[in-house]
Amino acid sequence: MQPPLDGTTILDLSQGAAGPIATMVLAQYGAEVIKVDPPGGEWGRKLGPPFIKDQAAAYLGMNRDKRSIVVDLKHPKGAEVLEKLSESADVVVESFRPGVLERFGFSYESLSVKHPGIIWCSITAFGQDGPWKDKPGVDGIVQAISGIMSVTGEPQGAPVKVGVPAADTVGGFLAAQGILLALLERNRSGLGQRVDLSLLDAMLMFQTVPLSMFLASGSSPGKQGSAAPYAAPNEAFPTKDGYIMVAAYWPDRWLKFTQAIDRPSLADDPRFCDIALRVANRKELFFELSRIFEGAPTDYWVKRLEDSDVVCAKIYDYDSLCKESHLVTSDRFPSLSHPALGPTPGVGMAARLSRTPPRAARAAPLPGENTVEILTEIAKVPLDVCESWISSQVVEQLGYQEAEDG
């Protein structure tokens, strides 16, 4: 069965996390992704520890099912190599600051004249225009500016960054979505277009619920810890040996919950008898429920609440999560073998298509691992011309001279 993006070629000039995540998603569903590395490899390869050999585990997890070519954009022929590769590409993905690629002689404006069907996805911190367009930004900086750190953490605590690279990850997923929409539209018009994705816009979209509430009310929810500003109880409570997350805020679930913990009187307590009152009196509710939950272990409460159809869960760490039988499947945590690095683990795709499931077939490449085959196979460049198109450093690393001499 052909994967959905079979026959789609993507030239991936992005570095770091957001762009590589976007192109990995597309690669897993069948796209041919050519990763363009600078000499020595992109900076994401050093995004650690931990490392597998000298390659960052994070990098390996974000770059499965790609091939790598090394192109030195500072070389006089660098832009020519990219244009030659672009002739057979459907999509270009890049994550440079606005104007950087243009200075190297490679741009959407010039490429789209020769190749009107090309889709060009630019991923930046703050977009292509506006006062912040040239402002540098990485995940933590974007989280700070986006407002999410003002609503993350404990109520009286310092600002807290989300514990995962949320801006990069959400930005990568939304960039992939934008590329897919542009490919779909091209099927009708035959024309490509530019996809502009800023990490700031991605984080604003990620906060659709709280920002919509703020825009309507003018009141920020502030930091709520594990709670939600619109519902209670909907947070983590300490138990005898850990924590339990409880979501029992709807009227019917609230009644079941009070019965399951043997406190039916709470249902009629004038402080807690409807959801608005429970939100308003969250501190008192938390105090009452914590005293109850601290009397028994987490597993005891999980079973008791689940038996009463109350939504709950113990708080997992990565170690306990990855040992759960529900998750121990080859498609959730695929491990691919690389001839130089050995096993390289990663995280599988969330969208499970019944006829054309995502693939995980190729481990992330080393810098320039596929340079020769890409230049000769995709760009149709004779091997004896390769040397003039890439830096002498890369020529020496990859052994073109020996190949020609032989």
C-alpha cells in the first residue's frame, strides 16, 4: 500500500527542533525528505546530553526516515546545489531568520519563478514581518513572550517553562499541517505558495482555551498548578505514597466522586454544590480532599474511583510510563538501527491511518551520509562534477577525490 505522501520530495534546510519535527512527521507518512546539513552537521546534532556516540539522542529522535546531504551555503556553488535539488522537490522547509537565505542567493521569490509549484515553509521565532521579525528566539524565549509561563506553575511560584519544548514541538506539528494544506490546495490550482509559521503564533494557538477566556473577560487565569481555572476538582492531590489526578467537575461525576470517597455530604456543602462555587472555593476544596486522599495509597484510590466511573489517574514519570503494557508496542517507541550508531530509539506517530500507517524504516542520518547518492540520483549531477559544488572540507570527508581517482 502506497503511503499518503509517496512521491512527495521535501528539501529540509531547517535546524534545531521545530523544522526537523515537521519534516519527520511528513517522512513517516511517505515523503522523501532530503536533510541539508552544513559542513559538520546542524547544531541540533549537539542538543544534549544524552548522546549516542557523538549524536544527540534528541536529534536522532527528530530525524528518522531522512537522508542527509552536506551543502556549504558559503561556498560559491552552494545556492546552485540547492536550486538543482529544488528542481525535483515539492517542498522547501527552512528555519533561518528572515533574509538570511536571500543573502546566500536562495529565496522563495526567485525559486517560485522557475518552479511555480514549489511550496516553501519558513519557520521563524516571530514571523516574517513586524517589529520582532529580526529578534532572535528559541523555545524558552518564545514561551516567555507567549504568555504561557504566566499561567504555568504554582500560584505563588516563579514563572515556569513548560517541561517540554512546547513552542518547537507545536510549531513543528503546525508547520506540517500548513505544508499538507498547501499540497492539498496545489492539487486544485497547480500552484505552490509560501507557508509562514512563527513559533509565537504556534504558542498562541496552543493557548486557544485560556486566551479565548481572557479575551472575553479581560481577566488572566494566572498560575493554577495542576488545576484548571474553569473546573474543580480537576487537579492533582497528594496520596499516602504519591499523587492522583482527578477530573470530577461535571455534576454527575461530582456526585459519583463524593460517594466513591465516602463523603456524600460534600455534594450538598454550600461551598461546593455547583462548579462555579467549587472554582471560587478551590483552596477549601483542595484542603478537604487532600486530607482524604492522604489516608491511602495512589493505587487504592485509582481503583476505587475507576470502579465508580470517576475520571482519574496516577501521576506517571517517564520511567513508569514507558514500562506500562499499554505503551510497550513497537509503533509507540520505534527503535531503528544505524550501522554506525546502533539502536536509535524514538517516539512514534499519533495519527494511525488504517490503510496507510506511518512508517519507521530509516534511522536519522549522519551529516552528509547520503550526499553522493542524492547529488547523483536526485540532482542528476555527475560524480566528477560534485567536487566543484561542495566545500573542499566535505569533499575530503566523503572521499570524492578517491572515488574520482579510482
